[in-house]
Amino acid sequence: MAFLFIGSTGDRAGHSLITWAMARRLVDTGFRVGFMKPFGTNPISTGGVLADHDALLFKRVLNLQEPLEQICPYLVSEEAWKQKGAEEILDGVKSMVHELSVGKDILLIMGSKHIFFDDAPCPIPDIALATELNADFILANRYRETSRSVYSILFARSMLRDRIKGIILNRVPPYKLEEIHNHMIPTLSEKGIPITIALPEDPLLSFQSLREIGEILNAKILFGADRLSQPVGQMTVGASDLTRELMLFKRVYNKIILLKPLAPNKGKEEPLVHRAIAGILLTGGRKPAPQVLQAAKKAHIPLMMVRDDTFAALERLEQTPTRLSFMDVFKVRHVTELMNRDGALDKLLHILGFDS
């Protein structure tokens, strides 16, 4: 039985998505994969019971038979276990790890939000837990600037030593990729970091999709249900981007125009008119006239409707964090392809002993 711990330096490093991509690749390779997240970070209600979002997601993704309370035994929203000492909790985690390992080749253990910070709801830091479990460690790090990322990675290396097997450097600006590949990765390799995968900032992964926006707002899909995977880069209540068939929407006052992200090679000089539209959100709960619906169909633009008024809808979107859904398989496929450019993911799996 192998234990693979996947930790994060926080700050939207793509922790859950990277863990899902690793799990999917291991399953496709033929391994029996289990999952555990010792300490919950994203409580949600399911069937009237609180559970961790990632635990619920991976139970479904991996078709796990174990109950949610085993997959994530310590929910951030529960107070009872917080009266226990760290040693008692650690013993409980170890016991649960071995129970979840039965019948599995690999147990993926997903860490908390940030490996470097002691978090009050999480009494055992990821680094200490990975060491106690004798687990290999993969670190997801969101790129901010080269010096900052190198410092974080080397600090993690100093704490985990040979236990750390690779780094997933996520959300790298495309113009920085050449520098990362030519300078940063060789430097890290010289310092004992065997594999570093650099993932570019990608609209498909970084932005909310139409589906996510619809789920947050409990929207009714009026048209375009098969096109909801499109990413949304910006939102506007203006009408300057409406053209051709969509000009009719200028007469619709309660709406939000959902815009596609700018192309990576476009910058601030991009004109503010006629940007590409991903979808249109009708607010206020009023059913549109047949001509409006027909205009959306003719332009092949997804159309959704919500009960909230325009500004209440925008506020909800701003305040609701993005969460992966079981429907986001396309994101997993895409990030897996990015991770395996030049065979980097295959090399990482080989180092971990998971290549056959």
C-alpha cells in the first residue's frame, strides 16, 4: 500500500483539481485508488447532513463505498472533536488511513488549505501528518513571482526532504513559461526537486463556467444546456457588446452579459466594444418574450434566468467561492493534458512507482 499526500501552498493553487487529475490518471493506469481528507475545509449540506465538499466529490468520482465520515473524519464545522488532543486525533487519523487502505493500491490523502500555516480547526499540520504516515508528497503551488515560488518550494523541501517527489506550479502567466522552463525548473532540479510541472494560466481552468454561475444562482436554463462549460472572464450590465441577432437584448433591462475571457495574447489595449459573449443571464425572474428566446437561439448564445435582481445576482457571484463539481470532468481532462506535456506527468508517476 502506498500513501500519496497532496498538499497546497493555498491561495487558489488548484489543489482539488490537481488531486482529481492524479486520481483519474492512476485509475486509468489500472490502480485501485482510495481517498481521504482528514480535516474538512469546505463544509456543505447533503441530505440534511454536513460533509466536506471534496470528500463528497471524490466519493462520487472514485465510486468509493466508505461513508463520508470515514473519508473526512474531522469536519471544520464540528466542535466535539476539537476538545481532543493532537496525539489522540493523530492516532484516529492513522487508524482511519489503514481502514481506508483495505482493498486499495494507493490512498490519496488531500491536505488542508495551506501546508505552512497552523490552522486552529486543523490541529495537525500537513507536513507533520505526511511525515507520520510515511507518505510521498506532491505540492501544488500557485505561481505569483519566481522568487516567491522558489522560496516556498525550497522551504517545503527543507521540511519534507526526500519525501517531496514533485511540484505542480500552477497558474503561470503564459509569457512566463519560457523563463520557468529554462531557468526555474533547472535550478530546482539542481537543488534536489526531481519533477516540477508548470501549468499555464488557462481560462478553462481559472474562470467560472456558465454552469457554475447557473448553479450558484439556481438559474433556469432557457437555451444552450449543452454549452455551459464555456468559461466566463467578465460580466457587464451594459449593452455595448451586443451585436447582430443579440441587438434585441438592448430592450431587456434586467440582464447580465457574461463575456468570454480575453485571448492570452490580448492585453489592456483590447477595445471595450464587441467582446465575445459566453452567455446571457436574465434577472428578476421574468420569462422573456418568445422573440428574445429566439434571438438567443439564432446567435447560439446560452440563455439563463434567475429570480434575483441584477445587483443581488452580481453580489452573490462575488461572494460565492468556486467549487469543483462532478460535472467538471472536462476540466480534469484538460489539466491532465497540460500536466503531461513533454511527458512530465508520466515521469512523476514513474518516480512515485505508479507507472504500471
